Amino acid sequence: MEYSMEEVLKYIEEEDVKFIRLAFRDAYGVQKNISVMPGEVKKAFEDGIQIGTRAIAGFADSKYSSLYLKPDPDTMAILPWRPDSGRVLRMFCDVYTPDGELYEADTRYILKKAIQEAENAGVEFRFGNETEFYLFANDDEGNSTKNPYDHAGYMDIAPLDKCENIRREITLTIEKMGLRPERSHHEKGPGQNEIDFHYARPLKAADQMTTFKMAVSTIANRYGLTADFSPLPLADMPGNGYHINMYAVDSEGNDVIKYAAAGIIEKIRDLTIFLNPTDSSYSRLGNNTAPDRINWSGLGQSELMYIESYKGKTRAELRSPDAGSNPYLVYALLIYAGLSGIERKLALPAEMNEDDAFLPGSKKEAAKIAKESAFVKQYVPAEIIKEYTE
């Protein structure tokens, strides 16, 4: 649903909204926010709300000591877990410089530019998220342990699956916030869960991922649990993947996802530090069914890219990213890499070739590749490259 500034202001007045969270993200996609009172919202829309930059990853090296948040009214959502009296509303913001220009190193803006380039090329991308997370019990002082909430397995049901009611509450909560969850189930690891989303336009999909992680963590905490999205929470158990389903059509309605997939496979080593930004990311890759080779197939096992056609539609599922990544930056880079394949009508390599190359084996290796990549330098601001590679 689309909202205007006037509609947001009217909603705040009529629905007893007392606090407005202006949310943005750092270079890694970690959500930050500043709360304002209703009387400040019009000023936020028109002039922006000032924030300091020096303690925010990706902003610290900016030449500006202050930047400004301007909310996107289309992202308005009530936080359902807060009281109905004195409600709390959240909007995602774009980041502006003191000169009134969009801040180049804001990853939401980087994604918007990628979307515009795709539109100029006559290509429309859609993304769907499949995100895994563990639920761990907290101790008596509220600190997280590594004790899984249950010991169920893949797609088990209650009573083995103790997470069922929590997934239900998460799904209903995020639906109230305007998200479109598609399915949920228990995953292979003890206390491990997966919730998937219907595909959406790139900006919506990235906003959904950010909202989803916040909602999961909040609801888990209400149950005395901690939600862990890290790549490998338990060394001897399956890791947490952030599988990304991709669709792409050109202006004539032709399915061009295979060309896009070929472009992504070609550039994947350059992009890996942004898809897998932590040291533990590389412990997950090659573990259980997480990929470590640059390959594709229609098997749905341990390949980097799973490609399937169903009822006349083809989707490509990229299986290497983890949820420590920034969805805005990830989707932007996938769009650019996909466009490079579409423009050249690049053919996919041979399926599951024994000579397939490997993904970077460490954060250090991935950072070095990205730092030297002309492709990365073309699309990622220097502040972001420095944050990830140094």
C-alpha cells in the first residue's frame, strides 16, 4: 500500500500514535533508529532529522559529521507488539547530506540506483527471501545460551517441534506489518526454523528482510529466547542460510533469469564478501548442504545456484548468502551482475562441472578479491568497500 505524507500525518493523529521510529541501516544492514514525537514528523518529511555519523559503520569515514533522515511514507508500519494506547509507528528513511543530496554510501540508495538502471535496461527483477535462524534459550539473567529450544528435525511437527507457536506468532505479526510470508517450517538443526517470503520488487524485499529480523528477535525475546541468524551458531550442526529466489523479465515479458544467473555466477567471487561478510560465514560454506563451489543445477542439493522451471516460470535460487549480509547491498549487486549477463545474453556454464572453481575460502580472500575488482569499484562507494575489506 502506498501512503503520502498527509496520510501518514492523519494516521498518527487518528490512531493515537505517540512515538515514530525513523529507521535506517548501517553498511552491514543492521537496523538503527531514532524516535521522534508526532510534532516532529512533518519536519522529518520536509527537512530531515539530524543524526551523527561517527559511530555508524559505513558512515564514519564520511566527510559529513551529520546526515539527515527523511522517512519513506510507503514503509509506514505499526509495531504490533507495542501497546494500542500510545502506539509506535516505524518508517524506513533515506539518508541525505546537509546539501540536500541523497547520501551515496547509504545502501538503500545504492539499491534504488540499481533498480533505476534495470528499469533503463527494460528489465524487472523480483526477489524472494528464504531465511533460517536458530532459537536458543536464555539463562535466568536473560542472556543467550547455546541451548536449542527443541531437538526437532526437518519439517517435524509438535510436540517435537516446540517452535511451532513462535513461528505462528512471527508470521501473524509480520503480516500485520504489511509483509507477505509464504510458508514456515522447522529446519534440520535443533531449534532451527525457516520462514519464506513471496517474491517482491527489490526495495520491498530488502525492507521486508530488515523488518523480519527485527520482528523475529523481538518476539523470541518475549518467549525468553534469543533468535540467532549467524552463519554457523553450532559448529557441528547445519548453518543458517539466506537463500535468495530471483525472477527477471524484459520489457516484452520474456524470461531472462538464466542470463542473469549466468552473470551472477561469473561475478560471484567479486561479490562474496558482501554476501558473506563475517569470518563464520566461511565456516558455513561447504558445511552440510551449503555450497562452496561455483556451480549450478536443477537438483536442489548443495549447488551455488539452483535453477528450476515450473508452470512456464523459471526461478534461480542463490544459496551462498547468509543473513549477516545487507539485503539492500546484496540485491543491488545481484541486479548489476544479472544485468551484465542479460545484456550479453550470457550462457550458463556446464551443469555441475567437476572443474568448477571454488568460492573464496576465507573472509581475507574474499576481501582481497573485492578490493581489486573493477566491477565492485564501479557500483560500490569507496566508504563501503573500505568498511568490508579493511
